[in-house]
Amino acid sequence: MLKTPPQPSGDERRHRFTVAEFEKMHRAGAFPQELRLELLEGEVFEMPPMGDDHVDKLAVLNEELVLKLREKARILCQVPLRTAEETSLPEPDFAVIDRNSYPGGVPHAEQVRLVVEISDTTLAYDRGRKLRVYARNKVPEVWILDVKGKQLEVYRDPQGEDYRSKQTYDEGDEVAPAAFPETPLRWW
């Protein structure tokens, strides 16, 4: 007969991983290769597989970002961002970085002008924990594309763990990143 594992009481001790520990474990093969993992606030999260809608929006935005910003910025897709925090290594769908401030390799959050998250099944996670990490690390602008709601949330002006400005756009509304105001982007 199987026993039910004990339920957490809230008093249990948790080990929070650092980026160095997470990367060392990853290199050592501690995690199955097929898992997409992300370290936020010391906790390791398994990212769900991408559905058709997520992949479609990823393709549309990739094309739009590259076509319209390639002369001004580097567009990185699904790469981790180094943060000032030793316990977070977020992996946005897109990071837009000034061409002149990116020497290559894993970018640092302070180099990023815009982060884009495509949220199909991860909307609460992206609006909550992930947005807080971006704000604390002073990422100046974050876009969260709510796939199911067919809206784009634009967060600007980080302060502490939040953003002072949030605007929501509907399908059909073009939006220009604050760093590139002369370049409206089609996101739907």
C-alpha cells in the first residue's frame, strides 16, 4: 500500500538555488535535456511545452522585430538574461538589445531595452513573479502578449518590484517600443 507523502506545513526549509548552482547542475546533467527550465528567485520552474498559438505568435513577433529593428538592435529569442540577483536567470521569449551595447554571449538585464513574453498558459506567472524580477533589475520595458485575451500589456518605467506605467492594447493596435518610438510593431 502506498503512503501519501506528508503535506508541507509552511515551516519547511527550502533551498534556494543561485545562478551558479543552477548552471553547474545543468552542465552536470542533473536535469533531463528535454525540459525547459527557468530559475526565478532561487526556484527552478519547468516551462510548459509551447502550443500552436504560442509558436504562431513567436513566429509573427520574430519576423516583425527582426524586419523592423535589425539595423538598430539585436533580437535574441529565448535566451537567458543575467540579472543583478544571484538567484534569477529569466528566459524571455524575446530580448531586444542596443546593437552598440551587446558584445555577445548571455546578455545582462541592464543591456536590454525591451523584453517580450508570450503568455499562453503562463499569464499569471509572467504578470507576477517574472515581471517583479524584470522590474527589480530595471528592464525599462516589458511586453506581455496575452494570447487567449488577444491583448498586449505594455509595462514601462520600473520602480522597485513594479512598473509605474501599464497600457493595454487590442488586436489591430500597433505599438512602438519606447526605445524605438519611430518604429511601430504589429504584434497580432
